[in-house]
Amino acid sequence: MTNEVRASHILVKTEDEAKKLYDEIKAGKSFAEAAEEVSLCPSGQNGGDLGFFSKGMMVKPFEDACFSMEVGEISQPVQTQFGWHLIQLTDKN
């Protein structure tokens, strides 16, 4: 069972922004570069890297997405009270 995951994310205000970014990343744009350019979260300065976290540390929709992904996968837009996220799972423990 996975106890911890490491993820990067990009936080934007609208679903449309998130969908556009998702398409750009799938077409070859660097996730980290996109995070640095547009993410509203301070983690954007680090390419969106949030480090390792365990269950109960993030808001539920975000956590659920992270713990259901495979390493290297990029999520479809995920909505939380903070806005819309694209998530890239980078590691699991």
C-alpha cells in the first residue's frame, strides 16, 4: 500500500485555463515550466513540487486524485476550494 506520494501541481482559477494547460502539456510543454509561468501557488517557483505527503495532509479531492494516479501521470483538472489543479505524480513510497 502507498503511504506517501510526491506530486507537483499547477493551480489556476478556471477549469478552462486548466484544460488549456493540460492540452499544452500533453502536446509537449514542460509541466515544471508551465507551473513556473502560471501557477497561483507558491510551489510554482519550484516547478509545482509539493514534496512527499501522506493521506490527510491535502484537501480530499486533491488527495484522492494523487493516491489514484501512477507515477508520471498527469491528471485531468481537479477542482478544490482553492481553484483548479493539474497534478503530476512524481513518486510513491
